[in-house]
Amino acid sequence: MERRNFILFLLAVIGSFLGVVANLFRLQILEGERYRKLSERNYVRRRYLYPPRGDIYDRNGNKLAYDVPRYALVLDANRLRRDELKEVLKKLEELFGLKVDAEKVLSRGFEPAVIKESLNEAELERYHRHAHELPGVFVEVLPKRTYPFGHYAAHVLGYVGYPDERDLKRLKGKVGPASLVGKMGIERSMDRELLGELGEEKVMVNALGRIVRVLERKEPKKGNSLVLTLDMRFQKIVEDVFLESGHPAGAVLLLNAKTGEVLALASFPDFNPNTIYDEWERLIKNPLKPLFNRATRGLYPPASVFKVPVAYGVLASGTASPWQTVYCPGFFELGNRRFWCWRRWGHGKVNLIKSLSQSCDVYYYTMGYEMGPTKINYYARKFSYGERIPFELPVKKGFLPTPAWKRRRFKEPWYDGDTVNMSIGQGFILSTLMEQTLMMMGIANNGVIYRPTLLREIRSPDGKVLFKNERKVFKVVYGKLEHFALIKRGLRDAVRKGTAREAMSKIVDIAGKTGTAEVFFKDKERIKRRYRKLKKKLPWKYRNHAWFVGFAPYRDPRFVIGVFVEHGESGGKAAAPIARKILERIYMEKLHKEI
């Protein structure tokens, strides 16, 4: 009996010993790393070291965006007990007027939360005086993005902010919660180049959260810098001229005709990226949408500017010779319906050159009807309409309607009236300022359209050139030189004695085409009659859009310019003078010699 009890006792001891050994094996070997990390949290804190973003320069070396250091108040809430956190939050409100949501900071995991940015000297002194009362709170040096030119080129540069969940997923491993990531413009599209590499530091802290010593440190690396094709002298001229015009909304695009480089790009109204978060509520509530880039994202009927690719189609397809005339009595009859010319009393006999100069609708009604929608689409696409345009900023794709699309969309056939409307850039057709300006580049260069670009170089933090952009051809419209010459002559006549006379200059020889795009709205005719009866102008939101797209100088084009004035009423009266003044100032300041 005693022997049996001894054996049982021995087995129990051995079993217990094996259990202890197994548990020690589990704790030290299988789960040792996890418990080591849990233990480290009591005295070791890992933190990101945030690198400065790369700088952004214009083509002349002017800094457009760069980082400056700022002091931020940071809370490491997860190393505090609930009661300690409650006391710390109370003290923060008392000292700095901060109302911090405990659950929000705890939900960030083990990465400390930035609770106050850009501390001033008084706030820094206050923190150091009361640091012993603020366990888990410390000051970190973080980069702050600065835009020295303020609102100039705001839609090109964009702005930065802290990453949201989509940014963290998009840039996984490259950013931390307090990183500055691009939210718009070149800051976003070139984020991966500008970001740099995160550093990391492992430090030992005491009970108050003060750093005792640094255990490990990996230095952050500054992001690459960008040199843009923009010239801030051109950009200032473009923006100042448009703002002086008094029009509340629109866009301007200025390209180098020989390279496709963007010299200036502006959308109105604009914003100041330095103060965007202070003005956020006002900006997002503004019905004019200041954050919307009208130059690349706005879709509008191209209006009479679209007559230029149609004119090329007339010549290239053999639909008519350049000297063949169409009689314009002021309207075009199709069945029992009349399509009116903008000049109700007509233009008389019109050939291709006069049709561009005087923007005769009846000429294009007639030729468009002869060509049909398929041919119109074919020649429009040759000039980039409805095509995906490669560019450093997102560009909306324009829309060219087809009979098949109309059947799918409206369950209706394509009528001849749809073709007639399309031939003058109205109806279902939509385009962007970028498309219209590239089309004009094709005319100016006798069929060659260069790829538009904002990027000149990418440089490493030590100044080494990592990438140098080269001129690239986007499209080539193969055609007879005489066809381009005839169209250019018509565009020159439009400025000298036609609808674009307001673009006529004694300083620079300009050629181009105006456009006035109808705005469609509910009860349009009734509202127009009402205001005519009252002898008042239509409210701004009901007025037509205004276009001017052209090039200069006429005989050796250096610049291609596109101007869009939202609800500007008339291309000739609103958009053409803006283009003329921009080009005149460029020439008066002799900037044309530097391109």
C-alpha cells in the first residue's frame, strides 16, 4: 500500500514538474517574444521619426513648397491607467484649453497621438514647467509644410494633411499616423517621391514618460525634390490677369507649344494651402467649389472651339474644298425645324476660312450633316477629344456621344439634329480645357501634339538628378500642311476681323478661336423671357460659358493658351481679352525670350 502511494506521489511530482517545464517552454520559447514586447511597453517606447517631405521648385529654382520644423504636443495614452489618463486630460484642458477625446486617442493603438500642433514659445515654456504633472505627454519636432507663394499655383501644388485609412492603405509601410501625405495636386500624385523614408527610435522612459536613454535609432531620410515646368512669373501673370477681370470662376492653361510643358495652370476661385484647414468649412460650403480644378476636371460643352477639328475633318475627308461656299441666311433647315446661326441675319456666302473667322454655325451645320457623327468623332479623337490624356494631375476624360451610346442611355435613335448640334460643339458633347488646348497645339504644330507635363526633374536630397523628363509626342495628326495652313489663317482672321477681335494685340501676333457654350437648365425659355421682359440680365448661374483657345505668335507659335470663363456669357467679350492681356504682359516683361 505504501509502495503504491509512493508511486502515485512520484508520478504526481513528475507530472507537475513536466507541467511546469511545459508552461515555461510555452512562456519563454513559444510566446516569449510576445511577453517580451508586453514587458517592454512598461519602460520602452518605439516612435516614428518623421522625415521632411521633398521640396518642390519651379523651373527657375524658386521654392514652391518645403518643410519647416514645428513643435507638437503628443500624448502616449496607452501607457497610462484609466484614472491617470483622466487626470492628464483634465490637466491638458486646464493648461492648454484642449478637450481631448480619451476613446479617440486610445483607439490609435500604441502610436502616440498629436493633440496640439505648432506650439508657440509660451506654450513650450508652460509644458516644461508642468511636465511632471503630465505623464505620457511629451513634445516632438514634426515637419510643417509651407507654401511661400500662398494661393498662386494652389491647384497644381495641392496641399498635405495627416493620413486617413485610405492613405495608410495606399502608402502602407511608408507613412505613420503623423506623416504629412498629399491630399491634392502634385503633392498627392507624386506622394511616393516626396515622402522619404520613416525613421524609428526605441527609447527607455521613466515613470513620467521622460526619455532616459536611446536604445536604437534609425534616421529618417528626406524625400526627393521635384522641379516643375511651371514658371512662377508666368503663373502670377495668369492669375493676376484673371482676377483683375472680375470673373468669379474659370481656368487658364498656358503651354509651351514646342515641348508640351505647362508654364502656368490656374483654376478659379482658388485657395491658400497654408491656411486650408483654418478655412475648411468656408471652402467646402462655397458653391463655386474652390478646391475643384476646372482646368483638368471640369467638363463643359466645347462650343465653337470644336469647329476647328470639324474644319480639319471637312478638308481631310474631302467633304468640301476650302473655297467651296455655303450660303448662310441665318438658319439651317432640317425637316420642319430651323437651327439658328448665332448671327440671326446670316453671314451670306461662307467658305472654310470665313467660317472660322466669323464662327458661322450654318456652315458647320451643313458640313457636319454631310460628314455624320462617325466622321466627326473620328477627327475629334485625332485631336485628343474623348481620349485619356497622360498627365501628372488627374485629367477628366471628355465625352464624345455616339448613336450606340444614345440608344443605350436614352433608348432613342440618333437624330440628324444631334449631328447638327454636335458639329458646333453643343448637344451631348463635353470636353475639358486641357483637351481644347491640346487640340490647338496640334493646329499650331501642323499636327504634332506633345504630351503635356508638369514635371521637369526629380532630384535626390543631395541634389543628384534621378529623373529628367524629355519631350514626348502624345499624338500626331497626319495631314496635308496646306490644311493646317488654311485653318491657321482662319484663326488669325478670327482675331483680326472676326469673333475674337478682343484678342487682337499690337504687341504679339495672336490667332485663336472663341466659343460660347449654352447652359441648359430647367424652364430655360420661360426664365429667359421673364428676364427679357424685366430688362435684366440673367442671373450668373444661367449665363453661357465663355472660351478662347489660341496660340502666339502666329508665324512661329511658342505659346498655346486656353481660357475658360464659367458663365462668362461670351467667348469674344470675356475669354479673349484675358488671353490677350496674359500674352501681352509676357511679351512686355520679355519673358518670351526665356522659353
